[in-house]
Amino acid sequence: MANLIVWYDGECPLCRREIALMRKLDVRGRIDWLDLAAAAPSTCPIDRAELLARFHASEEGQLLSGAAAFAAMWRAIPLLRPLGLAARSPMVLGILEGLYRAFLAFRPSIQRFARRFE
């Protein structure tokens, strides 16, 4: 049984590519992957628009967002576990969150670019 739930936007070309890679790396099957494009509303713990705006995961029942959600996902994947463990440090997590927020500002442009190659 998975101990982590990850919600992702199956309509986003960036998300689909990233999640495809993460699924391959999740060799132990520790993550439940829920595509928000196909998920029933009852599987969403918060408003769907909010889930689409930032990356979310639930680790042991705790809803995480942004860099904390990425760190939880990384901890569940053996190859990325050291990075996820490092993110337990408030300083490291703060840096990752700052980088994630910067990425969010450019994400719409990157998504438009990625859609051209589909």
C-alpha cells in the first residue's frame, strides 16, 4: 500500500512528462498518483483549482504543498530520497520553496512552449 498520494494535472504537458519519469523511478510503488483531469471530486481534499495551482501531496495524512510536496515525493523514491531528506531542513526547504515560486511565475510560458511539441 502506498503511503503517499500525489495529485497532478494530467492536462499539463510538463506535469505529464515529470510524473511519467517519477512513476518509473517509483520502483517500490509507494506513491498513489491521482490525475486531477480524471479524478472524481471526492478524491480532492481541497478545491480542485487550488490543487492545480501548486503541486500537492499527502504524506501520512498531512497535506503538503509546493516544495514540501516535492520533498515528500522524493523521499518515497529511492534514487531521490537523499534530496527529500535534505529538504527536511527548514533552510533547504526554504530555498527549494523560493525556487518553486520563481518557477511558478514562468510555468505558463513553459507550458505553452511544451504544448507545441505534443
